[in-house]
Amino acid sequence: MGLLKPIWMTKNLKKRDKAIAAVQRLEDAIQLENAAINAPMEAVAQAACSRIMDQATLAEVAIHASWRRVATQAAFGSSAPPTCGRYQTKGTSLHRTLLRYSE
């Protein structure tokens, strides 16, 4: 199990460009959402997030993303202020704000 993972799931920095290219070829919204939330490399997750057009999907990415910059990009668009670092968005003020507006 795990032998046939998508290339965007790689942690190998040498394969980052291939992973980004693979995400840019994805057409399925569910796969894009999964890549934006679960990609082990931030650049890959950002590439997936930038391809998502559905607002509900972007809200899900903003709530569940592992990368702060990806969550901010999903919530506020590409003009969001730069942030750094990996963290869990659950329990943060961003998470609470998004939950309040999604009800």
C-alpha cells in the first residue's frame, strides 16, 4: 500500500517541479482540494489552491489546510499578506472566523 501515490504527495524536493506540474494538470475539484489540504510541500499545495475556483471548496481548504499560507490564500485570495510556517488551522482565529461565516 502506498506504492501508487500521486506525484504531488512526494516529499522529495528534487521532484517538486514534477509535483507542481501534476497538480496543474488536475481537473477534478476533489483531487485539487485534497492536494491543497494534504500536500507535504507548501509550493504544491499553493499550486493546487490557486486552481480551485469554487468558493465552498476554498472555504474547506482554508479551514483544513496544513500550511498557513495556503489557508490564507484560500480565505483571502492571492493578495493575502505573506505568512510562513506549517500549522494546523483548527482552533485558530482564522478557523473560528470561517466557521462563523459558513453557517
